[in-house]
Amino acid sequence: MVVSKTDNSSSAIFNSVVAKFTASLSDATHKSYSRMINNYLQFCDTYYAECRPFPSSHILLSHFIANLFLRNYSPSTIATHISALSFVHKSNSWPNPTDMFVIHKTLKGVQNSEGKNDPRLPITKDILIKLIDSLPCVIVNVDNQLALKAMFLLAFHAFYE
């Protein structure tokens, strides 16, 4: 406990400065982290309702990472989820399970398997023709239309030959 020789108004000033430093996230990051923390809370509520979500354990976090991976989240988005949870732990002075070896290795495994869980199909010839046919609807300049058409066709032939 900190004992201050100053009056309460000085303490209030110091507290407001500390609050500004701890609120160092940009608005966009704050909104993103809020969404990701809510995603984590929903995961906990769905699969581990008997557990307290915070402070979290490394086991719970590794299962959360696996859940995000199975839901086809990109490795970078999964890492940002873990950053958001790390921020919550650090700002509450809780032990930070995101710093544990198993979490780092789980994230590395997700990153190494990138593309292996990609549900998207390659572009087909029919889709390419539709894209080329729609160019006049979205590109006014004829030269730009021709340049894009050439790029589409070259990329398609390079990929499929």
C-alpha cells in the first residue's frame, strides 16, 4: 500500500495521469480487443461454463486457440486475440498465461499450418470469365480494363499450366 504525504487532490491528479497511460490503446484497438475478449468470453461460456474466464489458464487459452483455428481464423487474427487477452491479464496484474511456452508453441503451430485449413477453392475458368465480363461495370477506363484482363489471363495460365 502506498502512503502519500500529499492531499487527496494531488492523488486524484496522479490517478488521472495513470489512467491516461493505462488507456494507451487507440480507439480502433480498443474496439478490436473488446470484440476479441467477448469472443473469448462466449467460448468460455459455451465450452467451459464451470470455469472462470479470468484470470485464464494456459490450458483454457490453448483450447481457445484451437477453437479459433477450427473456425478458420487466420493465424494473425488468432495472435491478436491472444494479445487482447494478454493485455487484460497485464492490466489487472494477473499472471499472464500468454507468455507460457505452450501458448507460444501453439501459436507457432497455427502459423506453420497456415493454408492447410483454407476452405476457399481456386478460381475456375467460369468465374474468371465472369470477372472479365464484369470489368466494364466497375472500371470506366478501357485501357485499365484491358490491362486487368491481361493480368487475369496471364495469372490464370501461369497457375494452371
